[in-house]
Amino acid sequence: MSQTKKGGKGPGHEFWSKRPISNKHGCSPSKANKRLTHKAERREERDMRKGDRFWAIEEAKERVRKADADGEVVDSMEVRRGLMARVSSGEITLARAQEELKKIKRTGRTRNDAFLGKP
């Protein structure tokens, strides 16, 4: 169907098929309702992507747990707990424990590398 000189659609143009905001909700086809429909569709898609991000983060956390359990990371929770136990007993200070953890992290694969999926 051809457009008018102003760029609008010709008479009787069907703007959409069944969509979130459609004729069943009492809306008649118009540019304004089409805009609302597209907005609703974008919102639905954004909500679906949020779910994807959630599962991606859960998978990353699982990679960290698995690497920690398999002993693939140098700064495992056991190492961190050991440092904090030494801090609690007064053997070393918190600043010294943080320095030791930094030294440990430089030597190999860290928990952050496992989270990001780096080898």
C-alpha cells in the first residue's frame, strides 16, 4: 500500500497482528497504539534478557565453586579462612593478611578468573 504525501499510511492499513496491546483491549489501530505496542514488546524482551543474565551469573558462581572444590584456584575459601583464623588469633594483622592474599593471587589462577571463565 502506498503512503500519503505526509508519510502516513493509506486508509484501511492494518498496523499489526496480535500483540500485547491489541484490539481485544479496546484499542483501535493507530500510530499511538502501535507505539504503545512496541514499548510493551521491548519491555517483555528486556525482562526475558534479565532472566538470561541471572542464569549466566549462576553458572559463573558454579564454576567458582567447582574450581574451588577441585583445588584449581590458589585463593580458595580454605586459604582465605586460614588467613582469617590467623588474624582472629592475633598471630598477624588484617593488613598483613591482605598482603599475603595479594601475593598468593599473583602466583596462579584466582577465584575471579574462575568466575570470568578464564583458563
